[in-house]
Amino acid sequence: MKILIRWLLLAAALLLVAHLYPGVQVQSFNAALIAALVLGLLNTLLRPLLVLLTLPVTLVTLGLFLFIINAAMFFMAARLLNGLNVNGFGAALVGSLIYSLCGMVIDVAMERLFTSRS
């Protein structure tokens, strides 16, 4: 149940990103659901490999290169899907930052919600 609620909230976060930043467009809530799923899969499967391969650059930039990796995941999801459109890599960077902030807020809220009931 917790995973389903988190997925729905992350899809809503994608709609919020599209509302706040004109460089990101989401066609519908269904497209946002699919995009949230694809982003989750990319971040689970591909992101760790990219972080490992770019570790020297990440260390030299004091971790700032991780923002580029997040933007690359966001941009890749937009290229794979028809319902999510990103106007260039810069828009992917801004969109991924807003989406990550929303994700952190969702994670904190979910943690408080589900631990207070236990």
C-alpha cells in the first residue's frame, strides 16, 4: 500500500513540475503515472552504474555531478515516453531538481505518516 501511495504522489509531483516549470510538459495523469514508474526503474537500475562509472568526476566536483546524472535520468525518461516532454537538457536539470525536492518531501511525509500509525 505504501508503494502505491508513493507512486501516485510522485506522479502528482511530475504534474506539479510541469505546472511550475514550462520546460517540462506532462500530457495527463496517466502519462505522469507511467513516467514516474519509468523514472523509478531508471533510477533503480541505471543510476547506480552511472554513479560508479563517474565516481572520479563526482569526487572532483564534490558531488555536484550527481545533479547531471539526475538530469540525464529525467531526460532519458522523457525521450523514452510520449507523455513526458522536456525542452532540452537544461530543462531536464531544472525539472529533475524540482522533482527531487518533491520526492524528498513525499518521503518525509510518508515516513511520518506510516511510522506514527505503527
